[in-house]
Amino acid sequence: MNKHKLLLIDDDKELAELLTDYLATEGFELVSCHDGISGLEKAFDNKISLILLDVMMPGLTGFEVLKALGGNHKTPILMLSAKGDNASRILGLELGADDYLPKPFQHRELLARINAILRRIDIVKNSKEQTSALFVNGVKLNHATRQVSCHDQFIELTGTEYQIIEHLMEKPGEIVSKNEISEQVLKRKLSAFDRSIDMHVSNIRRKLLPFSPSDKLKTIRGAGYIFLAGELN
């Protein structure tokens, strides 16, 4: 099995050294960039399995790196944000990050988040063996290529957004709780005041609406979300 190659974009060189040694013992290769500009260049390396992205850095901030990637990147991104800085976490998710982890963090929690994200990626890759497509209310998911279209218009989604819409479309017309989405997609229990699922669903809705005569997703306050069945195609 090939060793996963991770990219850390963080100006904290001491943290980079500690994580390089720690993650090496867990079978990961960590490449570090200490400013946003060099980090952005390295982010396009297709050998990178996952990006760990800090918020505050010289050159380009983590938010500016996300904007430059355009929210349509295929490599999953785990944001590293200051503890208690909810605004930064929300903005990171809006700009296309897959998950976030507050600083300071325990190395074991970071490892758990990395493994959870990579497991999700493996599940999606394994689904390529499926040849059928999921088609509900004008939205089509191609399991083999992970392509998404809305009324025949191609939509760019991040890996996490794809997995969330897939989970919702597998249960059209049913209420799916945020806790279920968090456990099935993010592979972790939903914590109090965690708005990550809300932001991912908001991003999906925003990307679908320009090509749809009506909203495909309905929010049920206090309960979860419904992917509206409409007329099954």
C-alpha cells in the first residue's frame, strides 16, 4: 500500500517539524510549506492526498488560498483555525474546506480527522465499480466519474459536498438529520454548535440554484434536510 502524502501549509515551523515526525510514525509523508503562495503552488500536486491549511500566514492567508483554488478542488482540505474562532471556521467551509480542527489540537485528534477524511475518499473511489447513476428531480450523480449535473448543466462540488448530496439523494423526500450526515459522511458525531453540515448544504444549494427552476433542498428546522423528490427521472 502506497504511503499517503499530506501537505501542510502553515507558517509554524516548529509545528511542522513535530507533525512531520509524528505522522511519519503513522505511515504518512508530510510536505510543508510555510507561506500561502508556495502552499498554493504545491496544492495542485496530484500526488497530495490531503491538505492541512492554516488560516493566518504570510503571503496569502488560508482563506485566500481557498479562494484561489475556487472551491472546486478535488483534494480534501482540513482547515486549522484558532480555538473559538467560529467566524473563521464558517468562512473556511463556505470557501470549500472539507472540515476544520481548532488550534491547539491533540495529535491523536488530528490523526483521527485525517483518517476519517481518507476513508471517505476510499469509499468514493471504490464506488467507481458501480456503473449506475443516481437521478432525482433533475439532478444526476454519476457514481463512476463523480460528476454531478443539474438539468444537464455540470456542477463542480468538493468531495464532501458530493458525498452529502449523494447521501441525501439516496433518500429522496425523507428527512435526514444533521447528526446522521455528520456520522455517515464526516465520520464523526455532531458536536454542539457545529455548523459544518449547514455550511456544506448551503454551498450545495448555492451551486444548484443557478441551473434549477426551484430549490432542490429543503431545511427542516430542528430536524435536518430533505432532498425534494419532485418528479423522479
